[in-house]
Amino acid sequence: MRRNFVYHLHPLKVTERALAPTTTFALGLVTLTLFLTTAVTGGLLMLYYVPTPEGAYASILDIEHLVTLGEPLRLMHRFAAHLMVVTVALHLLRIVAMGAYRCREINWLFGLSLLALVLALAFSGYLLPWDQTSYWAVRVVTNMLDHMPLFGVMAKPLLLGGSEVGGATLLRFYAMHVAVLPAFLVAFAVLHLWRIRRDGGLAYAGEASTVPAWPHLVLREGVIVLVVVGLLALWTLLIDSPLAPPADPMRPSNPEKAPWYFVGFQEMVSYSAVIGGFIFPGFFALLLLALPFLDRDDDAVGGWFASSAERLRLVVVAALTAAVVVAAVWMCAHPALAVLETWTQELVNPVTLSLALCLIAFAWVSNGSGLRSGLRAALAVLVVSLLVFTVVGICRGPDWAFFWPWEEYPGGI
Amino acid sequence: MGFDQVADATRWRFGLFVTASVVTLIWVTMAVIESGEPWEAYQAELASSGLWPRSVNRGVLEVDVAMGSQHRTDRCRSCHLGMELEAEPGAQRQAPHTAHPGRLLTQHSPEQHGCAICHGGTAQALEPSVAHALVGTTQHDPMMQQPYVQASCIQCHLPGAVVGSERLARGARLYLTLGCGMCHSLKADGRGGWDYGPDLRRMGRHGDRYLRQSLLDPAANFAGTTMPSYQSSLGENPEILSDLLTYLHALTLPRLKDPGIDGLYARPCTTCHAGLGGAAVGTIRHQCVWINEEQEQLRCQSCHTGELPVEVSFAGFCPVVREHRGGCLACHTGYGG
């Protein structure tokens, strides 16, 4: 049993197809490398970090300024964590685009758990510097839990260790960040790798000839790991990420912003708390969870899209979604719409529009190209809307007004 | 299929070799660049100029300062040790090695108090850009530079009570004469003032630019505010504006030491304000800037340059009266009766 497990973590033979760079873009391996980097750098950071409201900020300053190579250590940890969110999401999109979740339902669910764990790890780490940015970001995100019936109301005090973000929250987040979540992540990552082998390697419906993993796969893996580690070091040389002022619960930062991977949801909540903070994310999560069970088609698994007609439809859907959501966001800022009643705004807003688009796209594409394409179209609408909301959210300034990233905020606050 | 196993293995072995070399080069470069600290270069500079005292060890020089509510690790001296060395006439030293102006360091030992206690900044940092966060950038602690550095005196001294805090004293007086306290409160300060405007103890944190704008063009920050513009009284004279801003910045700072307010005000006003009563100023050497400068003028006229208000009970809202607590009622009989 133990042998079975260990021998299945890495293949002895791979298909020639799996070696082609455009098959996987090595997104899984890149994510794994980034995780190992955060584990090593995080372990070193733990030697110096103090998880108390009084000591946290000072200990980060010590890491930055006193510890030998402490600054690149922190930057590398931070950048790898942010990048991991991106690569994990891209990896998921790749699996969807290839229909590779078919006959791999369990591993798909392991993968979704890993996505949730990566987000939770990134978010719990976000609080640890205890500066204004992190403090108010965590307040914003945990306040969004208020909009989730039952679960959110119960989870919030459990998560915060009180009604507001404070010392208890910092300690909880630290324990989650350094012990609980990494343990789960390692467990699920190992299961994820093991299931790939158990399921017969990369999903592919066609025939493919195999070659030995050594040297063909292992050398490629070595190069990719080195490139990732090299880029991280290069990043610490090129880009600095200075701390904000120390956290001050008496002085809200304006704007209070969620971390970039949650700012899209914050933007949606700004239109409608219930629809943006509960219905949209809930629907998105349910659709992802149910995907391999809804799509029962085992043909054409493992290729990029079924046909050029399908690809055309998906491109049209994505482009239309982007255009419509951008237009809707732009119109919401128009003063003429301020006359609408509050309940009207709760129902008629860019978020409900994108949910409606999701259903329309599903109906249109599944009618033409089948159920799988319809599901892909529905997901495309949700992903593109979330992207638009995220970009708009990143551009929000004081009082949630829109500013381009290169514009300066007025008033010197 | 055209998969040539031998060629593929050779190609990727070479690829791995090249990548490993490049990545090693990047890591070594990073380690070399990032391990050099500015203070090392500055200490080397000072040592080579022959000014470095032999008694001082090299390395990060830090002071743990614990006063009142404040506790900080002060590492400023790691770069600024030249501050403590006498300025030799004729020779101009470059920053950060310049000597500290005046004779303040003889009474405020940097070895004991550090530098940030007066100058602010992020004293724990050893990177100039972080350590020197300036007033108005709202980054870290505001760095108290000229012209505002006297604001820091308020942490241990009454405004004007010590020589060298003249600007702070002028600012405090402007605060009274302009009547800021008529609308704004300084609640946590134990002082009076109305609650009509925001608590001024916290406004200084918004930064220099914001404060300036609030004084000269209040509507720019708060549309529809009833606060008048002080463009005519402050905008014309940058010196006067700096005086007031120094005091406003001072209001945000904590009190690290009890300057003995209660003991001071428990005495009859005439103890200090000799011009109003019996004892003559100058019989003892007063350090108080206010008394030395104003002597006889420290009366209603010091605030009310024009006609006095008809309602005598108005004096009850006068921040001067409130600031001096009960002791002043002895003088301001109109209210006390």
C-alpha cells in the first residue's frame, strides 16, 4: 500500500503529448514549485516573526532591515504566494478548457480544495504584516461574511476570535497560516499527484506513444523549477513592496480594499450585498463543484476545445460579457441612475446582469455545440465578469470612486 | 512520429545546464546586492574621514527607548553618528554625517533617547526611504523636520516653557488668538473647546498638505463646511502658517512625561503672569518664552485684538480660561462671580 502510494507520485513513463509545452503549460509544476518556495521562505520568516499586534509590524521591519537577506526573503515569499493564486486559477481553467475533469471527479474535487486552500493561505498571510493595508483588507473581507446567511454569521466570530479584527484574529490567522492550512495543502497536493497516476496520467481520449520519464520529463521539470526560482529572485531585485503605516484600528484607510484576488467580490458587494456577496460566489462555486457530474461526455477529453465553431462561440460569449459588464459598471456611476429606488438597484446591477448573461450563454451555446460547450460558456461568463470586476475593483480609490492606476488620489489622504 | 529520444535528452541536458548557470548568476547577484546595507557604507565613510571615535563599536547602533506610552528601537545613529561629533569650523560635512545644530544634544543624549523621539520617522528601519518618511506622505510615523521639529517638544515640555521651543509657543498662541478652540475640541488632552469641528488631536495625522489646505481653503476638503478660510491671516505669511502647523502637528503627539501642569496651575496666576499682578518679572530668571516675550500683554488683549465681547460670561468658553482650569478664575472675576 505504501509502495503503491510513493511509486505513484511521479511517473516512470509519460506520453510524448504530455511533454509538449502547450499541453499543460506546466502550470501544476509551477504551482508546486511556488508552494515549496513559500514553504522554505515561510519557515525562515517564522524564525523572526512575532504574531502579536505590538510585535508583528516591528518584527517585519527587523526582517526587512536587520536580517541578512531578510528583505528578498519576505519579497520572495510574498510574490510566490500571489503568483500561486494566479497559476492555480490558470491551471483550473486549463483543465476546464480540455474537459480533463471527466473520469477524474475525485481529483477535480481535490483540485478545488487546493484552490480554496491556496486562497485561504494567501489571505491569512495577508494579515500578518499588521499594517494599514492588511488590517483593513481583512476587515473588509471578513465583513463580507455578514452577507452570507447562516454560514457567514457563524464563521465570522470563529474566524476573528471576537467581533472585530484584533490580537486574537492575528494569532488565529498565524496558526492557520503556518500550521493548519499548510498541513492540509501538503496532504491534498500529495493526493492530487497520486490520483493523476491512479487515473492513468494526463486525461486524453486518443492514442499516444510513451517515452521514459528519465531523462525526458525530469530534465524539463528541472528547467521549469529553476526558471521559476530564478524569476522570483529577479523579482526581488526589480520590485519593492513597501509596508504601509502600522495598523491603526482608529483610523480607517480610504479606500479599504480587499486583496486583489478578492477585490472583484468586494466590487460586486458594492452593487448588491446579497447578490454580489452570496449568490454570485455561491453559484460560481456550485457550478465548479458540479462540473464533472453535469458533463457526462467522455469523448474529446484532453484536447483544446471540441471544434472551431465552439471556440468561436466561446470567444463571442467572452467578448460580449466583457463589453456588457464594462458598460454596466460605467452606467452605474452615471448620476441619472441614482434616482432608482434601493430595491431596484439590488436587482438591476452589473452582477445580476452577468448572472443573466451566464444563463443566456449556456442556453445559446449548449443548443449549438452541446452540453459541455454550454457549461464552458457559462463558466466563461462568470470568469470574464469576475475579471472585469477585479480590474475595476483594483482601480477604485477613496470613497470607492474610479481612478486609473496612474492617477493620484486627491486631498493627500 | 518524429520524437528523437537521443536528441531530446541532449537538448534538455544542455537546457538544464544553461538555466542552472543563469539562475545561479541571478541568485548570486541578488545576494550581493541585497546584503549591502547603507549604514555600512556610511560608517566606512565616517571612519575614513578620521572622525570616527575609537571608543564606538561598529555595527548597527540601536537604543531601546521606553518613555510613557512609547516604546521603540531607535537605529538612527547607525547612519547619523556624525550628528554627535563636534562640527569643526570651516569643514562642511555632508549628510548623513552633519553635526547636530545647536546645543540640544547636551541635554537630550542620543545614546539614551535616540533620535526619533524628537524627529519621528521609522527609527527601526535602516533604509533611508523608510526611516525618513516625511510629514504629509502618511507613510509610517511622520518625520519631524524643519520647520516642524519643535512640535516634538510638547511630548515632555509645556509649549514655550523651554528655550528652543519658540515656534511651538508662537503656534500655541496662534491657536488661542485665532480661536481654533471655539469650534474644535482637544478632548483627550484634558483641555476645553467645543465639539463643533473635528477633534484637532487627530487631524495632524492627515499630513501637512491636508492641514494646510484645511486652513487656507477648508471647502477643498469638506464641501459646505462653515469653517472660514484663514488665507488672509495665514496664507500671506508662510512663517506664521508654519508656527500654527507646528502646534497642530504637536497636538497629535503623545505626552511622554508629565510636564507638571497641575502643579503649575494650582498656584495663583500671578506666580508666572507677573505683569497682571504683584511680583516683578525678571526677579527670577524665567525660561518661559511666553512670559519673557509678553510680560504685560498676557491678558484678554492677547487673544482679543479688537473690542472685547460685551457678554462677560463669554470668557467661560475662552480656551485660555479652560486651559488654565480653575486657577484663572481668580483673575477672570467676571466669570467667577
